[in-house]
Amino acid sequence: MDLVSGYKGVVGLVFGNEDSSANEDSYVERLLDCIKNGKLVEDRRNAMAELQSVVAESHSAQLAFGTMGFPVLFGVLKERDDVEMVRGAVETLVGALTPIRQEKLHKNEVQPALMNADLLSRDEQNISLLLNLLSEDDFYVRYYTLQVLTALLTNSHVRYFLTVLLFFIFVETCTEAFFRLQEAILTIPRGITRLVDMLMDREVIRNEALLLLTYLTREAEEIQKILVFEGAFEKIFSIIKEEGGSDGGVVVQDCLELLNNLIRSNASNQVLLRETIGFDSLISILKLRGSTYSFSQQKTINLLCVLETIRLLINGGSEADPAKQIDKSTNKTVLAQRKVLDHLLMLGVESQWASVAVRCAAFRCIGDLIFGHRENLDALASKFLGDEPQVEPALNSILRIILRTSSMQEFIAADYVFKSFCEGNMVGQKMLASTLIPQPLSLTHAPFEEDVNMSFGSMLLHGLASSEHDGDLEISCRAASVLSYVLKDNIPCKEKVLQIEIESPMPSLGSPEPLLHRMVKYLALAFSKKGKDGKSTNSYVQPIILKLLVTWLSDCPNAVNSFLASRPHLTYLVELISNRDTTVCVRGLAAVLLGECVIFNKSTESGKDAFTIVDAISQKIGLTSYFQKLEEMQQSFVFSSAKPAQYHKSLSKTTNDSITDVEEIEDDVANDHKKEDHPMLAEMCDSQFVNFIKNLEADIRDGVVNLYSHPKNNVLVVPAELEQRKDEADVDYIKRLKSFLEKQCSEIQDLLNRNAILAEDLANTGGGGSSQNEPRPSSGSERVQIEKLKRDLLEASQRVDMLKNENSKMDNEVSSYKTLCAKIENDLKSLSDAYNSLEQANYHLENEVKALKSGGSTSSLDIEAIKAEAKEEAQKESEAELGDLLVCLGQEQSKVEKLSARLLELGEDVDALLEGIGDDMAAPDDEEDDEDDE
């Protein structure tokens, strides 16, 4: 009773004055006292009936009952001695758990039914007691018990937004009731079994059991598995067959919703369904019976539910299941073997009596069925529809629906079939592209009623060219969407379609133009069409055409060259990016298209090469503004909320939805994207396309940075400074050229460095998202710095080599000078020896003269004459030799001075080298001086 007292306190806080309902509270208390302590059976029954009436009609009575009534009524349910009292108690519980509608409710008021549901579900014994009542013989006891359990589940899903913290805590507690109820049912022996057995009970009880199990299996995987092992599949299909299949009533809808709950993201249950019951019973529900093919509202709902079942089987189990792809492929194969494609084509294409919602759901299932499955792709490609002689391929029929339908949602759903057919299917793309053959002008402008006998390609080209004569871009836009799938990631198809030319509407005024140029023309026309509000009509036309062009030019240099062959194309694209009247998506896709003209441009022709495009971006848009357009597109709602290509909203309807809402189901996607101009944009920008654009954007940024980091290789203008002047020597001309080149190289490297840093900063400023956050190991500034360091290192190494060569040369010169010095020393020594010998000879002659003088005076005159003559001759000879020696010494002295200066520059110690030279000559010189003195 502590919990009840706690809730009584909460009620007092919520509703403030308790005295206002004191009388009614006391009345409920008296009734409960009579039920518990009454002596007469009739009085107790009357009190139970009165309590049931009061609780079903009054909020305050429900509140009062919640504080004190549950113990009393569950006491009655435990005794079970009076069936009428048990029946009344269960019916009273239904009233206590059923919300009462009031016109005026306080903004902070809590629903008493929600509080009572939480109170009841807190005690596991209460749930066990209710489940035991399902085995009672009384019909109404079982019926009202199922209603009590259903009310517990439905109320547990209700959330109320309260402004007071106390109420917030209270509601958070109540929302746990659903999970507590699931756990309680799981822990009670045979709890699930008793509920499944109710499916074989009387019709009213069976229907209530269906509702209860539908609520119970929404988020409880364990309960789903137990139901399947208890034979739920057999019972569900048995009820559907008994009720008439898709022509049945709301019970068929309940069965299908329960079936969907059992297999949704549950691989094991899908395997059990496939290997036990099989898919035949499911596919039989899709069969249209009767000649009129009437489609009531309920039949539409039933068909939507069974189509949802097929979609769940095609998409397999949960994402976390490692065997999901195998299960998906197996389910697709088995479904195709059971001819499900024929029934889907009947609903989507051939049965024009079906509602748009059913046709859209059928197209979605076809797309999911063929996606990534080679056998099913081939089956659809070879499928023919219609009766003789009006037989045509199924793909042609679907294309005609795309071009003709007035429903945007049907166009989107049929377009999804071609998206799935062409994704990764190069053989199928080539097959479709092979039919793209231009038709004569008479057929090009023929009305669509005459396209029955056209091939796929002729019909597609007819749709692409239809805007020329009726001024409506809607059909051309839809055909462009299909063509983008045919060209995606298929270079041969792009090259083939690049050769297609479209006839001018007036051949006398113009020659045929390439299909690529025609699509650019439509892009301009789409912007020129204004509505009354001044905005462009058909807001999805430009993005779809831009998507086609982006897909076409991707990794296709020939397409880029064809696009740039017309100069107005580049001008218009630049204006489209700069125009603020266009949407964020249009400006971003136009910027991507312009970026493709840079990174996929292989042209060397002036005015069409990548450098020209980058110059146009820099001068007419600005790099910062250009990168900002890419960033704005990435941050837009349609890109940031992109879903997988196979994602689409569930088409099943729960039993508490209004039947009339099904007629509006084709608008569900539009309601989910209120922030966007058109739902087609959300379909176009799936996760695959968004990832493709993100990767392309990163390549575009790097491409622009590389172009700013590396200039053109060709020099077009020769500066006048490079011409040789008149009367200029070749040596001076070479020196001037060398100086000029060094100056130019320095300026070019500085310019490259600045440009690379500027481009990198602009890319980082204008960029963002994933491309900005990811590391860029080869940025422009880093590359320039690395190249500069390499160049400096190379120059330093070259200078070191040059210095080494000079040092080696100087070493050789020093060695040669040392050899020369040694030779000079030898020459001086030999000259000194000759002079000494001469002196000795002169000395001997003088001695002889003296001897002759002493021998006789007669010959003195002759001796003196001879002596004088000999001395004169010796002196002349000595002077001549001395002169030669002095000249030689002067020359050698000059060489020695130059050598000494050079050795000093090289850091050699000259004094050390010259030390000791001439010491051997000191003695002869001294003797010579002594002789001169004599």
C-alpha cells in the first residue's frame, strides 16, 4: 500500500485541492467497501455495477479508484466464486484503464488511465491473474480480460509532456509499464501460449487477441520467437484465408500487421516462415480476383500491408546479422520462383484500378526485389506485359508511366525501379543504351499516345526532346533522371550517348545539336521559368538535370571536352553558381559540375584547359565563395538527412489509424521533407549520391590546390631581356642570362609558395565537413616547402662538390709548386757549385801567377795581361750567369708570392712550408762573402 499512498500524494500535488472531489472519492470508497464487506450478494453486484459506471465516466472517480480499488477488485478475481462479480470486476478494470476525453484539461494534468495502468502493471501477480482468466469458460470474462491487457499495452505507449519536474519523473515511470508487462508475460508459465490459443476462440475474442498480440510483439523479439514456435504463422494465414484474403475486412489487416511484427528485422522467424509455411500463402493474397478488380479502402489497406510483408522479406533481418545478405538473396530467389514479380507488375503497371499508394508500394517492392540480384534483373529485363498484339517489355511500360503519370509519388516509385535496375548492372545499362537511336523529326514530335511501338531508347529520347515543342520541362526532367541511371559508372555508355544529336525543332534554322548541349539548354530554361511569386517553378528540374550532367562528366574527359566546346556553357555555369535566386542544392551541384571540368579535363587547347577553368573560378566567383557553395550544399537538409538508396517509409497502417488517411499516403514522403522544395530531391540525394558528391568534392579541392601549386609548362611570351643586345659579348650575354634566370626562379618559387598557401587556406576556409576534417598529407604549402628544401639541399650538395673540386685543384697546384720549389733549389745549388768551382779555378790561377812572378820578371807583363784578360773574361761570364740567375729568381719570387697568397686563402701555413729551404746554401754564401772581403 506504500505505492498507492505515494500515488495518492502525487494526485494531490497535481490537482491541488482534494476537497473538490472529496464527495466522489468517498462515494467510490463506500462502493468498494460494499464490494469487499457486503453481506448480500445482490448488494455486492449492484455496488460493482455502480462502480463500473462511475469509473467509466469520471476522471476523479478513476483517480480515486487508482488509490484504493485495485486490491479490492483483484481480491474478487482471486475468489472467482461469483462469475457475474468476476465479469463486473474485469469490466471495471477496462473502464479504469480507458482514457476519458474532456474538452478542457489542465496543461499539467495527468491522465488517470495512465496512472492506473502503471499501478496495475507493477505487480507481476496481477498480470498472472489476468492471464489465468483467459482460461475461464465465461465468454465475457475472457473478452474483457483481453481488453484489459490491450489497454495496459496501449496506455504504456502514451507520453505526456509535463512542465513540472515531478510530473516528468512520474511519466517516465509510467512508460516503463510496457516493458514490465512484456517481462511479466514472459515469466508467467504458458502466458504466451494462452494468448495464442485465443486466436482459435470465438470471433470477437480472436479479434481482441489479434490486437493484443500486435501491440505485444512490436519491440519484443523473445515474444516474437515464442509466438512463431507456438504456431502463430499457421493461425495467421488460416484466419486470413477464412476472412477472404485481400478482400477481407479489418481482421485481415490485423493479421498482416501481426505477421509483419513477427518477421520485421527477425532473421530466424523469416527462415521459419520460408521453410515451414512457405511464401505461397502470402503471395496468394496478392492475387486479384474477379473481373472488375474493385479496390475498396479496406482492400487497399490489406494490399499495402501484404506489400509491406514482402518488402520486409526482401530486406532480410537486422543490420547486425552477419548472414543478412545471404537471407536477403535467398528470400529474393524464393519469391521470384513463386512468380511474385508477375503479381507486383500486375499491381504496379497493369492494374490501373488500384490506388496510387498500392502502385507505388508495388514499384518499391520491384525495385527491392531486383536490386543486386542477377537472376531477378534478367527476369525483369525479359518480362513482357500486355495482350497480343499490344505486347511490350515491362521496362518500356514502366518508363511510359514515368513520363505520363500525373502523380509525383508514382513517378518517384517507378523511377526507383530504374535506379535499382541500373545500379551495378553494366550489362543492363549497355542493353538500354543500345536502344538510344535518334528518331526522325516526325517521330520526335509525335504525341505520347503514339509511343506504344517505340523502343526504350526512342521513348526516352522522345521524352528528352519533348520540351522543345510543348514548353514543359517536366517530361524532359523525368527522362533525364532515367538517363542518369543508364550512364552511372559506365564509361562506354557515356561515350555512346555523347554521340547522340537531337534534331532542331526547325531544321531550317539550326543544325542538330548534341544531347549533352540540349540538356544544358534545358537547365537554363528551367531557371527562366518563373512563377507568380518570382521563384523558379519545378524546383526539382534543375537539380535532376544537374545530377545527370554531374554523372555524365564524372571520369569522362570526352564529355568534359564536349561540354566546354560551347563557350556559353562555362559562362552560364559561373552565373548559376553566383546567382542567389537559385537554391543551395542547385548552386552546390553547379559548383561540383564546374569542378569536374577541372579534375577530368585532359584538353591542352587554350580556353578549354583546366587552367582556364580555375582562372574563371578565381576571377569571376572567387575561391572562397566557390568552396563555400560546396560547403553549403553539404550542410543542407537534403544532404545531411540522406537515407540509403533502398530506404523508404513503411506503408503498413495500424488499426488505430484512420482508413481515410490511406488515400493521402502518397503525400507521406512530402510531409517528411517539409523543409525542402520537393520530395524528389530527397529521393535523388540518397546516401550513395551524397557519398559520391563528398568524394568528388575532396578531389576537386585537391585538384584546384595542385593547379595553384604548379604553373604551366609552356612559355608563350619571351621577355625582351632574353634577347642579346648589339655589340654585347657572348660572355656578358651569358652572365646576364644567368642572372636573369636566377632572379626569375627565385620569384617563381616565392609565387608558387604564396599561391599554394593561399589556395590551401581558401580550401580550408570554404571547405568543411568530412573533407576538411580528414588529414591532407599532400597539401600545397607542404609540397612547395618540401620541394624548396630539396632544391636547397641539391644546391648545397652541388656547392660542396664544387668546393671539393676546387680544393683538389688547389692541392694539385700546391704539389706542383712544391715540386717547382725543389727544382729551383736544385738549380740554385748547382749554380752555387759552379760559382765555387770558378772561384777555385781563379784561386789556382792566381797562385800560378804568383808562382810565375816569383820565377822571372820577363814574363810579368804577359802574365799580368793574361791574368787581367782571364779575370775580365771570368768576371763577364760570372756577371752574365748572375744576371740570368737574378731574372730567374725574380720570376720564381713572383710565383712564390702568388702561391703564398693563395695558400693563405686556403688556410695553409706558408712559413711552415718554407721553413728549412735554403739552409744548405748558407755555408757557400758565407765563404763567398769572405772571399769578396779578401
